[in-house]
Amino acid sequence: MGHAKPVESPTANITYRVLNPDYGVFERAFLPAIAAGLGTTIRHFFANVTTRKYIRTIEYPDNPVEYPQRFRGMHRLVPREDGKPRCVACFMCQTACPARCIHIVGGETADQSIEKFPIVFEIDELRCVVCGLCVEACPCDAIRMDTGIHPVPVTSRQEGLFGKRDLLGIPSREERKSGRRDTTSRPPGTAAGTGRKDRAHGDGGAGGSAGGFGEH
Amino acid sequence: MEATAIAPFLPYIFDLLSLAIGLGIPLLLAGPLTWAERRQSAMIQDRVGPNRAPFPLIRSRNITVFGLLHPLADVIKLITKEDTINREVDRFLYNLAPLIAVFPALVTFAIVPFGPDVTILGQTWSLQIARVDAGILFLFAMSSLAVFGTTLAGYASANKFAMLGALRASAQMISYEVTLGLSVIGLIMVFGTLEPNAFVLGQGAYLFGGWIPKWGILVQPLGLIIFMIASIAENKRTPFDLVEGESEIIGYFVEYSGMKFGMFFMAEYIEIVVISGVVTTLFLGGWQIPFLMDGGFVFPWGASFEMAEWLVSLLRFGAFLFKVVFLCWFQLMLRWTLPRFRYDQVMKVGWRMLLPLSLLNVIVTAVVMLY
């Protein structure tokens, strides 16, 4: 394959080798190489036209891919059986939030098992840094990020504010798939109705789906 | 009654129909070819390609037909785009150049026979716009006019890059015209005619006791390869697209915008169709289907299958269209397979490889014919 001849550099005392491969008649006739190249492109062409074998493109709005299970998406407020949020306005998430995007106004209720409820529960999705600390902090498993969707694009800052009603209306990934709302679902170890942790399990703070943060 | 009343007008109706089909094939194929170019290159390069232009009338459903509406969107964009004209340009030549570029591409299709002669009400309809005795010469005469379009475009637009592109284009096109003409001479010797339809009829003959059709590709394989290479070089497409050379010089049409640029663009795709038509006629048997005679299939092993005349004619027209579309596909395939030649390489390939080869082809054919 080819010969290399040393060339004296005129500027510096360096000897370097120029590779000038001596192509044979076969290579220089072009046609066999062109036929080989055509073979490759035609193979790809037909494989992609018939079965899209090599195409890796994600056609996002038409055929979005399912995000991984641990993807932290849009927040949602988990409803009770009666459709009201599980949230008891304890301000844990608002305190934990590093971006200060959660705004809660608490109110009292006559229901002794709940005592408090949020009059206002707002998340500014434009400020949210999607850290998931609110989900970690919630003792009632009332806020989750298991929706599997992005915060939707908005045209004004005001639209970026998601209120209690908005956040309650967002289905979880499973609900979206099955097409029905599930008000009874709760992680194991939560008391019926309230969504509160059953203290007997002594599992304190970490609730929700993404465990492991702050457990030490 | 009616038949006799129409009879005197039939020749004109035939001519108009021939014109409609002969102009329709290149014009209607050129649009989808721009789509095919993008879509096919995407498939070759493992991409998806353009598939988003929706059907405008039905908004509720997103009908895109594999992106086939993109050429329409492109045309609307090109027509409505602002047509900027440089202050320094030679107005007359600048406006004339795109027309000259499209004209030879369209007019050369006139000599391509796209079907056999059909007899309707006792009169013959030849499916060919112009049956010129010196059809092949007409083809070369017209295709050599194309160089004026490119050269004038580069010269008139008062831009050094355009001038450079035009110079390259004219040198390349004139160089390859020599080879283009010489590569067909072998074929002319074999079939003894210059008339394209006679070429097709001649390719209806069979070799070796009727087993192999006497197509140009089998009689003149070298001629076909050289002709194909030279015509791609004439059309200034990859691997001979250094005239445009998108990455370094932008070619003779840098200063053109809007539909004037669109016409250069269109000319290229019409020329693809024309090249396919000419290669089909000269080398792939035109509208001939192997073993399909006027009365139906007659196979060399004795079997035969009778068919009505109109069905045979339709099949042959379909065969021509199929061959043309196949060759268009093949040209796009070549474009997305090969890298670009350097300028000196283009000249070297043209003058030192293809020209001697085509001369050799002529000599060998002559010797064989003598024997």
C-alpha cells in the first residue's frame, strides 16, 4: 500500500513524511468504488423506506417518547376521594422550595382529621427549577411530579402561575394512559382518606415517588 | 357519423395531446423530484426529511402525504418572495438568463418518444412531440444552448463569485459536451439512425436467437456509462457540482432570488427528467418491454399471451414512465452517494479518461461492425 518519501522542509530542519498512496488501476477507475458506495446508500435507503431501520429521529409532537419513570415533570396536586386536594397547608413544600415558587394561603376547616386546607396553592412554573424538593418535603403525598409531561409553554408570566384548580386537574402518567382519574391511589403506608403517613411505620419525611433524598 | 366529423381535426388533437404529455412529464416530475431529492437524501442519511407541510383546506386533520406538499409550499414561497436585483447588473441579460436556462431543458424532451405509434380511427398518433430525422443532433444542439444560461447568469449579475461559477460551468459543460456526443456515436453506428423513435424500434430486435433484447445497454454498455457520466456533468450535479460548490463558491446564480432562482433550480430538475428520458430512449429500449410484441407477449421458449392493442400501447407507455422514474431515482441516488470532484479532477476525468474511452468505444464498435 503506497510509498512514503521523506521531504526536506525548507523552513525548519524537520523531516516529515508525505503519504501519497499509490492507488491501483482498480481504485483509479472510480466505477467499482462508486458501485460499492451505491450499495451502501441503497441499502440504507431501502431499509429506511420499508422499516425505518436506521432512523433514530424522535418525531416529538406527533410521536412523543415516553419519559423515563423517574422523570420529574409538571407538578400536580393529588386529590382525595371527594376531589379536594390532600394538601393540609403545612407549608413544608413552600419552605423547602429553593426557587420560592410555591405560594400557599392556608385556611381552617371543621373536619378534625384534616384541620387545615389551602385556600390558595400556586406554583410559578416559570420559577420552578424542577428539583423535586417539594415532593420530598410533603408529609401527605399531596404534591407529586409524576405527570410525565413538561410544564406547558406560556405566552405571559401570568399564565405561568398554576393555581390549585389547574394543578388538581393534571392527571398522573398512569391516569393519562388508562384514561380515568384515580382518587384512591396512594403509596403504601398512608392513612386512608387523609393521605397522611401512617406514623406507625415511622418513615417521617420521605414520601412520594422519588425516595432517597435527605434520608441520612 | 361522429368519427368522420372529427377525422380532419384528429392530427391537431394528436399534436396537442402529444404536447400536453411531452411537456407534462418533465414539468410534473420536476416538482416531486425536489421533494424526492430531500426525502431520499434523508432516507439515505438515516433522517426523516420534510414531512410537515399540511394540506391547507382540511385544517382539522393533519394531512401531509409524506411531505409531498412541500414543493407547493416552496413554489408559493419563491413566487411571493422579494426579487432583489443588484444595482450593477446588466438588466436585460440578467432577466434573460433564467429563461435560457429553462428553455433547452424543456425543448429537448420534444424528440423523446414516450410511447409507440397508436392508430385511432385510421389515423396514426405518434407519441412524440417532434419526429425529427436528425433528432439526436437536435438534442445536442439544444443542450449545448444550456451553457448560455449559466454563463450569462454569472456574467450579468456583476458578482465575482457568480463569474467564477459561470467560468467553471462553461468550461465543464463544453468539455463534457465532446464526450457526450462521442459516446452516442457507437450507438448510432449500431442502429444506423439519428431518429429517436427509430432507435426504440431498433431496440425491439433480439440477439442470440431471440433470447436477449437488443437494447443499447447490452450493445453499448461503455457508451451508456460514459453518456450517463457526461450528462450528469452537463447538468452540473454531484459529483460535478463544483460549479455551485455550496460550501466554498455559490455558483453562477448567487445574485438571483425569488422565482428567477427558482427557474435555475427547476431547470436542473427538468434536466434530470430529460436525461432520464434520453437515456431510456437510447439505452434502455425506450417504451419497449422485452418480448412484448404488437399483439401481446411472445416468449422465445414458445409461450405466448395475446393482448388487445390498446393494452399493449398502455403497457409500453407505462414502461417508459417506469424507466424514466427509475433513472431519476438513480440520479438522485448517485448524487447522495458521491463526494465532489476537485476542479482539476473534473477536467482530468473529462479529457484524459472519458474522451479517450469514448473514442475507444467508437473504434471498437466500428471494428466489430465491420467484422
